Amino acid sequence: DSKSYEFPALDINYGLGDRTQLKWEIPYVFNRVTEVDAMGNSTTVSSQGIANSAVGLKYRFYDNEETGLSMAFYPQFEFRLPGSRLEEDGGVATRATAFILPLLLTREFDYVSFTANLGAGKSSADSKPNYFSSVGLGTRLTPHVAILGELAGMDLGRGNERRVLLNIGLRGKLSEKHALAASVGRDLIASGDGQKHFYFTLAYQLFIEHEKKEK
């Protein structure tokens, strides 16, 4: 009875040295919800616009090339961009701000990569913190194609509102500067609305390398 699309969802990253990365995410969201009243009459409500943006700073504080183990903090701040329409005005943005702090772990083996994320978030519109975690595995099928799987838990510690979902995806390297990735996912445990949701993601990546001028 509901659909939500983020198109486009711009995720801009800029590396500062070998351990630090800046992020700015800007999603344009389309929402469509069908509501049914007590008499059985259905009403469809649509909204669209720029949703809350997010800025972040990823810092890899541990990196061991011999063992392939690395760890990083990734604090992020979500906020409404000036001029974006609020939900009550037919838009999708909210007045609330949120702070998110994930801890990222990656371990590289000869043929498999393992990842684990653990974190918490706090919104100004909610008195309770939100906890989340995920584990994933990835391997290369060819020198240019990799397959990845992820098991993620969202809204943990919130009773029936929690979500546990499984994502499986492929990433293909088209060239040194271009890549495509796609994934599909589905809830394994129904969320607070009693439904299991379906997820689909298609991403295009463009890598831009700045040439260093010799002095």
C-alpha cells in the first residue's frame, strides 16, 4: 500500500589523504501511500521533493595491511536543506535533525571480504536512540564483477518496530573511472506496520582523480 523512490540520490565523496573522506548525500524522494478508511474507501496521497540531506566524515583510524583488517568511524549529521518542502506542505523533508555514529570494520581475505557495521543514531524528533548493525560478505566472480551479500538490522531495541533485511547485489567495474552496482533486498522480519518490504537499488559510480602538480 506504499511506495518510495529516491531518484536521484546523489552521494558525493571526497578523499582527504589516505584515511579521511568527506561525504554529502542529497536524495530526491517520491512517496505514494494508499490509505483505506473504515468504510473501505481508498485514498492515494503523493508527495515529492528534496529530503533531508546528510554530511559525514569517515576516518579510518586503524589499517593493517598484513592482516587486511581496517576500522573506521563515520559520524554523520542529517538536516533539512533551506528551501526544501516539509511533509505538511506536500514535500518530504522534516524539521528534525539527526546525528549518526557508525563503527565500520573490514577484513580482507584472499578471496573474500568481510564487513561489519555497528552504530547508533539520535533524532531531535525522538527521545529514544536508534541502533543498527550489519554484516556482509563479498567476493569477485571475475576481475571486473563482484557479488555481495548483507544481513542488516535496523531500528534495533524498538520492539516490533525493528527490521531485519537481506540484501544481495552485484558490482561491475566498467573502466577505471566508471562502475555500476545493483542490489535487491527483502525484510526477513516484518516491521511495525506488519508488512515485509522489498528494496531495489541501482547505482552509478564516477571516480575523479585529481592530479598532483609537481613543484
